Amino acid sequence: MKVALIGGAGFVGHHLALALRARGDDVLCCDSLAVNNVLSVISMAEMPHAARYLAMVCERLALLRAAGASLEVVDARDYHALSRVIARFSADAVVQLAAVSHIDRANKDPHSTFDHSLRTLENALDVTRAIHAHFVYFSSSTVYGDFRAPTVWEDTPCQPKGIYGTLKLAGELIVAAYRDTYEMPATIIRPCALYGPRCISGRVPQKFIEAALQGEPLAIHGDGRAEHDFTSVHDLVAGVLLVLNKDIAKGETFNLTAGASRTLNALANIVQGAFPTVTLGYAAPDPEKPSRGTLAVTKARRLLGYEPRYTLEQGMADYIAWYRDFWK
């Protein structure tokens, strides 16, 4: 299979590219290296851990090169440049990962978030339509907004809050419009609370481990009972490979998560188990972030054969071990 990844040098993108190459697929990564990547880290050299983050993103590029994945440095907002690259590659599938993947940043800079999320999406859809390829869109659990029950399914009504979740839902509607208008094979994926090596997005597991490595308290917003469906990036990637393999995935929307929510206190306790001297610090809850819970993966199990492998204990143990080595 020939798979083009728009945003392929990002956190999820490079893990997906490596997995595709490991099974023998031909992979093209299209990335401007500007959002949560080399250029953004260089431009904010004064940010905490900038040198380590730069090393992480450079390691991503080195791993892609070693695996034989092609990389085209192209801005997905440039329709003509993206068209030339994707058309020349003749992809069987196009995976749209390019986006501003952070709620806080989206709310602080909505123009840039729109530019790097919806503008890139429309370009990617139009290019994919022209080559008759399978389109896979990365949405988010934030499309559900505040969970009104402990568990949500794909047909649970979406009521997002804030810029980030609203733009993700807008993206889903645009994908559905292309799918229905042009009979275009398309799949929507909803992940949640991802964690794993070489992430620089400031997700909670990353922040907890970095604080622990420095002997600082783990900063918990709220009373720690807020729940998230923490998902190893390796489980998500395994789910995407199934989506690309199976025709039954076309036209569908899937939650691809661990399928079991855990509290922030549970996550903090796991980190404390690896760093016994670390303490906890509690602060006011963040009103910009929706309350969440479990994303049911029943549909993905039934149609795709998806089965998440990593419990939070197993996934975090691997992540902590990797981060300790990298930190040195």
C-alpha cells in the first residue's frame, strides 16, 4: 500500500509512518516542520526543555530516514504544492494529521488553529478526491464536549466547547460532505489523551514525567478525580493500520482509544510508583477543557478486530523507561 501522511513528521504521524514501513508499505510524509516540530521549537528556544524537544523531533526525522519513509517538506496550506507532491506519489490512502493539537493554543490563537486545521483539511480532501484514494481524518474526543455519561459511543451527540473541539467537529462535517457529495471513501478517527515517546505537545502524561524527573510536584488541576481515556500511541497506530486494511472502515467513524477511562489521581499514582519521592500539587480546574470519560471501542472491536493492548500501567511504565533514558 502507498500511504501519504499529511503531518507525517508529528508525534502520531512519525509513529504511524514507522509502523507502516515495518509492514512493508510505501510511506510519504508531508510536513512543514512548523507546528510542534523543528521550526516551532527553534523559534521558542527560551521555552523549558527546548533543547530536549529539539533532540526529540530530530530523532523523529532520523527514525523516518532510517526506516526508508520519504519526507517532503511542504506546507499543507499551499494547495498547489500539496497537490503536486501527493499526485506524484499516487497514494492509495491519505491520512490527515496536520493540525494544532492543543486546546490551550487553539483558544489563544484561533486564526492559526483554523489555518493549520481546516485550511489544510480542505486542501487534503480536494487532493485526495482527485486521485480517488481512501481518506482518513484524525478528529478528537473533544468533539463530544462535556461527557454527559461515563461512556460515549460514536453516535453520542457531539456538543463541543471551545475553539479546538468545535474546529474538530467542523472538520468531521467537511469530511462527511466530501464523502457524501463525491462518493469518496473516508474514515473518521476519534482518539483521546494520547501518550508515548517523542511527544512535545504538553500532554498530561508528558508533563507528569518531566516534573518527576526534575523532582517537582505533579500539577493536578482539580481534585484529581477527572477521568481521561489515556491511550498509548502504539494502540492508536495499531487501530489505524486496521482502518487502512479493511474496506468495511470506509464511510465509518471510530473511537480508537484504550476503551477505559482512568482518573488523573490514578495516573499520578503510577508516576509516583516510579518516582517515590515526588509529591502532588493541586490547583484550580481548567474551565477550557471538557470533562471526559470512556470512549467505547465496541464498534472498532466488532468491525475492525481492534483490541487495545496497553493498560495505563503498562503503557506508562514503557513511556517512563524511555523518557528516563532520553533525559540522560
